[in-house]
Amino acid sequence: MLTNNYGLDLMLPSQTNKDVVFNEAITKIDSFCNFAVNSFEGNIPSSLNVGAMHIICEGDHAMSICYCPSEAAGWKIQKPKKGMVFFVRSENKLFYFNGAQWEAVKASEGDLSMIQTVGVGYEFIAPKTSSLAGHVNVLAGQCKLWLYMSGDGKLDLGSATTNTLTVIIKQNHQKGCSLEFGGNILWKDKKPFQIFQKVNAMDIIRFHKISETDHWIAEVVGQGYEY
């Protein structure tokens, strides 16, 4: 038998190893009793950080919470339940789970008209009638960004807060557009990336934040995808 919210195992009569069941339940309660997570992360961090909690944005555990109660336990996974509310320290605001995604409430209590959806699947899709000329700003908390090119533009990661950001770029359906990137992006062999110059072609780039700096390492996942 499991509890309703966090799926804690309940002890049963004549059950063996009750101390293990009890200790794991107490550890999970202790991890979640502060109702705060450190940040949004693309995937489970590679290094352990005891006491840390993160909302995962991509992969098999997307939208789940990973937490590290001890070095021996490693990273544990908690699936979210609709209505869960956590304070995300990196964003300095509250987020709640709507059953599919985490949402940040920007408006006053009771006014949900200004809710901004963040996390996996969040897409900034420019209307076909508007141009991407000028800066395209990545919003705080975004892990994935879609860009539909309707004109030349520039991608700015200055407001990005996640450690990993995946960008999928689709060329214009009539002409080849160009996309400029900020100077804080490090490209392999110092060669700035040029998006594929063919109509409707798609490129995929993944950016990795360098700790304690404003710089990003760019990883070109693929280029020139077509229908």
C-alpha cells in the first residue's frame, strides 16, 4: 500500500524489514518538507549534491523531481502529482504542477491569466506573419526552444537559467534566413555556427552553461533535417 501524494510505502502486519520501509519514508518526508527545489535541470545532474532537489525538464523523468537524501542513496526520483506547489530558488518564485507541466504564477493570487508555462515542451513559436529580426530572448526556466524563422534574427541567452538548453531551428518556408548568436557562446574551433540555408530545413543545437560564468558551450546535435 502506498500513500496518496508521495507514494510512501506503508508497513504491513508481519512484514519483514520494517525498519527499511520506515527509514525510506522518513527520508523522503525530510527531503520534501521544505517545499523548495534548487532549479530546473535538463537531466539528472551527473554529480551528487546531498540535500539538493531539481525539477527535470527532459528525458524519461521529465517534469519529475530528483532529490539526493544522502551519498549512499544517490539521486531519487519523485513523480509530481497535480496541484503540487514548490518554490524554485533559481527563479525566486512559486511553481505548481498542472498535471502536465510546471507553471509559474506571475500574477496576484487568484488571477491565473498571467501564468507562464515552463519546462519540457515549452515552445516559443513566432507567428508566421512576424519577423524574428532583432533579439530573441530565452525565458527563465526554458529547457527547450523552437524558432520558426520568418526573418533574420539574433538569439540571446542572457536571461536563460537552466544548465542545458535545446534549441530547434526551422528555416523559413520561402527563403533562407540567418541567425546570429551572442558572443558568450563558445563554438568548437571558434567557428560560429551557420544555420542550414535551405527552406524548411531544421537544425538542432544544445547549449551547456559553464558554471560560475555567463558563457555557454554549444553542441551541434544535427543540421539539415528535412521532411
